[in-house]
Amino acid sequence: MGNKTKGLLALLGLGALAYWKYKNSSPEEQQAVKDKINNAKDNLNKWGSDLKDKANNVASQVQEKADEFKNKAQDTVNKTQETYNG
């Protein structure tokens, strides 16, 4: 048996044991497990949206810098044209 197979069997064994423990625990304990899972989900979702917000902030800052740079370049071009034309 390869290491992957052993690892998979160990994982399945742990899953089965956890399921058996869950099925044989009191409703209060089952609720506690559900709460833990829901909390983990909420934290993941919050983390995901925080990341999205940060990414959006960075993107808008980059856009602002690009616009600023473009405007400066345009001003320079305009001033240069005025100098030659004036």
C-alpha cells in the first residue's frame, strides 16, 4: 500500500470516527459542532470580503495614480505646445 492510500484511509477513518462521535453525542454537543462550523464559514466569508475590499482599494488607488500621471503628462504636452506656438 502506498503512502497516499494510507493517508486517504487514515483520513476516512478520522472522518468516520468524527461522524460516529457526532451521531452519538447529545443535541447540545451537535449544536456546538454546527455553531463551530458556521463560525468558521462566517470567518472565511468575512476574510474573503475583507480581501476583496483591499483589492478594490488598491485597484482604485492605482487608477487614481494613473489618472494623475495622465493629467500631468497632458499638462506637460499642453505647456510644451504653448511654448512652441506662443
